[in-house]
Amino acid sequence: MIPIGAVFQPELIDLMKSVLEDATAMLPEAQRTSAIKAEIASYILARAANGPIFLRVLPTASETR
């Protein structure tokens, strides 16, 4: 769960958006639904709320495409 009042820097938001787009693009067409995209976005936000470790994971995730 994302802490209430979590604040993310614009650069991190851009990076998270890119990771979401990359992750969605890796899915088969039939699985690219709004519900799945929302699930992935929630996961990304939850990881971001955990702090610096997220910054080490995101570039790796976005490079896998």
C-alpha cells in the first residue's frame, strides 16, 4: 500500500511512467487491459514508496524489453 501523502519527484514519475509503458508493451495484446495496467501501476507505486532500492530496480526493469 502506498503511504498517504507520498510525494514523488517529477523525474521519478517520468521513470515510473516509462517502466509502466515498457511493462505493458511486454504483455500479449489480449492482456493489455486497463485492469492489468492499473495493477502494474499500483505495484510500481508501492515499490517507489519504499525508497532508494526502487531506484536500483527500475532501470533494470525498463531495460528488459
